[in-house]
Amino acid sequence: MPADEPPGRVSVVGSFNDWTPGQHDLQPRTTGRRSATVEVAAGVTVRFRYLGEDGHWFDDPDDPGALDRVNGTPG
């Protein structure tokens, strides 16, 4: 995700953390983007969205149709 869009703190929130904001905040990378790492067991379906600090929920801007993931592949 871009480092400045949306502005402010952003968390990835989903089935892997009981939809709890703030447990997996996106961190800036040297590439000018930001990301978070989440480990899940093989074969587990993961549902996730992003939550901005303003309370705005949104989907992956690079892959808006990918709400479900199984083993890191599109569901």
C-alpha cells in the first residue's frame, strides 16, 4: 500500500486477529510503500480488510476483489 495514501495509521484487520484493529499496523518500507506481515496456518481461509485511523474500512487498492485468501492465493 502507498506510504501516504490513505494518510495516517492503517491496520490490516481480519479473521486471523479476530477483527481487532491495531494488532497488525502497516509499517513503512524502503520502497515507499507500507505493509504488514501476518502468519496463518496452511489451508486456512483468511478474510481481511484495512482500517484507517479515521475509522474508514477499505479493501486492497491493488486487488479490490480479493477479500478471501486461502494460503495466500486468491479465493
